[in-house]
Amino acid sequence: MRNELKSFFPDARPTTTTGSNSPAEPLPVELMIHALKQLQPRDLQNVVLVSRYWFDCGVALLWERPKLDDSTSLRGMLTVINSHTQTTPYGEHVRRLNLMMLGHELSDQDLRDLKVCTKLERLTLIHCIRISDGILSELLGCTPRLLTLDLSGTPLTSDADLQVVAATSPELMGLNISNCTKVTDGGVVAIAMNCTFMQRIKLMGLDNITDTSLNAIALNCSQLVEIDLAKCSSISDIGVRKAWPHLKTLRELNLAYCIGLTDAAHPTQSASGSPPPVPLVAVTLEPLLLKHSQEHLRVLDLSGCVQLTDNAISAIIGHAGRISSLTLAKCTQLTDSAVYSICNLRRHLKSIHLGHVHQ
């Protein structure tokens, strides 16, 4: 036990084993664990070496969120969790893995060695550029308790990987696959259909997803509070129109640089039921009339949506009167009329960006 821990926690100091006469032995396990939670990681490393009882109470806390800042610490952990002579299945105690600092160094074998972490709840694998196609699926197929997954910037992430997640981790609540350019509607729809508890999804820079994905998300993920569709060039008015009536708990909406969007993507009537003060531009879609207000919406980014006019801003604010952060940079058709509409946000508005809005 002590040698296993020393190989991954080199700062742990040998401590005298106390045996059954320790004053802490009679304490209920729940109380002991609560007490150990108050310790700093360095102290906890030493405490678990006191006795088997202390070890059993503290080992899960020690391994819950291993700190992996360099390849040496990662290799040490992988050696321990894959050892055939473990005192306890250390891999099963790991709940959160943040490998953000090691993405460029991770290899296929590293991900295979992580498969023993079968109770992972949070996994961050950013910019994993050295892994081969299909390796992610092997790991993700072993994580049925996954709640949040960040694969942003990992170029070989594919629909097949997301389909594995959808089948294996139905309780997934957060997904970031920004700039995973191989992903298409097939993977996103699978996630939306199976992971209905989803609360946050980031799809920035996915040129291959269309309104089909957004439609599936809107119809199946009713608890969504954040969606990032920035630079999703294939998203159109039709897809965004699905989000407004169905995603009633949305707090953050990012549509930056979805350059195909027009006023028709957004509500065209204020919450009170009165029409916008300026006639709408001619569009091929019927006006989107909402029966509810978007009272939860706080952050809205429409940067680079160059076809938006003052009418859209007026109607959006009429429905979402508690926006605190509004970004309209490079919305070049906006005029003073939009600014007057924004003033209706009053004390709720904390941040406004109107860069390159010259009119």
C-alpha cells in the first residue's frame, strides 16, 4: 500500500502504523470521511498511511481528482492504476480527470490505460493531436457515469465517438466538442436523442452540423441552459427558430458569426403581444410569435450576424428583458433605434459590445 502511494505521491512521508488502539477507530466511517475532507491534499497523502482504517476512509478522497500537471505525474498514476498487485482498485476511485495541460502529449496507450477509471464523472481531453482514430471510443465506452466531457480541439473526434457516449453515458449533462471538425449531424443528434439531461453544449466551429442537429437539441434537451453555436456556418434561420420556443430555461446563447442568420431566426413580437415599432423586413418565413418570455436568458452573443436589423434586437429584448451581457459587434445594419431598444434592459445590462457598428 505504502509503495503504491509513494510511486504516485512522492511527497507522502512514512507514518507509524497505529493498529486498533487508535482513538479514531471507533468513529463512524461517514464522520471520519467528513473530517478527512477538511485536509489539504498533501496532508491527506500522509494520513492514509496511518492504518488500514484510515486508508479505507481516505483513499477515495485522495484519488477523486488527481492533479496531473506533467507527463511524469500522469505516468506514475497510470502505473499504479494498472498494477496487478494493487491494494485497492485505485482507478475506480478516480472521478475527475483534467488532462488539459497534457493534451499534446497523450498517446493511444495512455488512453487505453485510463480505461480502468470506470467511474469517471468529469473528463477533459483538450487538443489531443497524437491519438489515433477510434481510440477515444475505447475509453468512452468504459465511462457509464460520465456527466461532463470536453474534447474541444481534438481533431479525430468523430460521430462514432459521440455515438458511443450517447449509448454509454445517458446522464451526460455537459459536452464541449468545439472545433472537432469531423463531427456531423449524426453524432450530435445521437447525443441529443439519448442524453436528455444535457444542460450545456458547445459546438463552436462545427461547419458540418446543420439545422438537423439544432432541431434535435431543441426537441430533446429541454433543460439546456447554455448552447454555443459560434461559427457554425451551416446553421440557418429554420434551426434557430426551434430553439426560441423549446429552450425556455436557456441562460447563454452564442450565435456569433453565423452569417446566414436574418431577422427571421428570432422572435418578431414583444412579450406583451404588441408588434415591433418598425415594420419587419420581407422574409420567406412566417413571423415567430412566442407565447412566453425568455426570462432566464442572461448572455447573448450575435457578433458578426451582419443581416440582423433593429427590428430583431427590439423583439429579442422584448422577450428577454433580463439580458446582462449583450454582444453585437460587427452587426453593421444596426442603428440608433437598436440602442434605444437596448436601453430597455436598464439595470439588468452589465456588459454591451457594439464594436464596428457605425450607424
